[in-house]
Amino acid sequence: QVQLVESGGGVVQPGRSLRLSCAASGFTFSNYAIHWVRQAPGKGLEWVAVMSFDGNNEFYADSVKGRFTISRDNPKNTLYLQMNSLRLEDTAVYYCARDQVVYAIRGPFDYWGQGTLITVSS
Amino acid sequence: DIQMTQSPSSLSASVGDRVTITCRASQGISNYLAWFQQKPGKAPKSLIYAIFNLQNGVPSRFSGSGSGTDFTLTISSLQPEDFATYFCLQYSTYPWTFGQGTKVEI
């Protein structure tokens, strides 16, 4: 069965960096774009970034552009989110989610991970 | 950015009720509209894509409709497991944007 498992969350000070991972299984990872979506405590959902199946295309929300970098290692079935210059407002649960269309970024999402919590605090 | 406005923000309903949630986009999004369900402490679950297409395994009491800028999620007969928060998503234009959510309470 399709599984996405996020890791790398924790408490980090403002201005510091953190890297999240999303480990995939149960499907051919290299065929699908994968997204990051976040949810601040008690708030709604915010789309963060996406990387195409082959790693050649990536898109970001304005709120993270220039600070966050999405990448993937297809042989390792893993997606990453490098988060630099973290801010208090980046505090959220971060989910990875699979784009439901093969070989494209068409959306929406069909499968989600369970999420990993990032707390930015001094 | 395209703004997605959901209404109501919350509603109270009983088992067996018909429930309707609306989502309005600030500009046309063609058929790039999806709905998600989220229960407390859990990841969202994908329900509907392209306005009215049910994801695999989603019960037929869920349905979606609409066009252009106005869209609706309907639960025909509310079940105990449907008490949750529902979000719409437009995936027509980057950045993809969600509605603020509708909490369905007993």
C-alpha cells in the first residue's frame, strides 16, 4: 500500500536550518510529483512546494521562496525539504503528499503522510 | 493569489442530515477543485478531485458540484464518522490555495 513517512521535525531556533525527509513506499516513487503542505497549530492548510517526478521542475509558495528548497533522491525513494532562515511563522505540521497524476504535476493529492511537527522557538 | 472562501466556517448537524459546504474562488479555476476531510490530530484525507470525482474508497454519500468560481461539497446523509473539518483546494494556479475550512460538529 502507498505510504509516505515524514521525519526530521523538532524544535529549532529562529534563523536556523532544518531538513525534512519524506520516505515513500508502495508505489513507483520516480513516477510521481510530491508536494509539501503545512498546517500551523489550530490553523488551515497551506501548500508549500512541489517537485516533479524527475526533479526537473519545482514550485514554491511565496512565503518560503528563497528560504526553502525541495529536492528528491529517486533511487532512495525520498523527498526532502531543506528549510533555512526559519521564522516563528514556519511553526507547523509538515505533510508530504503525492500528486495523483503520473509523470506530471497536475494535482491534486491522493495520498498524504502523517506529518512531522516543526516548532520554531527561541 | 487565488483566494478560496469557504462557508460556513462551522456548522452543527445530526446523523442523517444533508450537509452542504460551499467554496468560492476569487477567479475562475476551471475544474481544478478538490475537497479534503481532516479529523483532529490526523492527516487530511483526499475526498474529491476535479469538482466531482470521488477518490478511491470514498463513500457515495459524498458528492461535489459547481463550476467556474462556485463549488459545493454535499454529504447526503451525515454519518458519525463524517464529523470533521473539510477543506477545498484550488490547483489551477500556483500557489495552490486552500479554503479556511468548515468544521462539521454534532
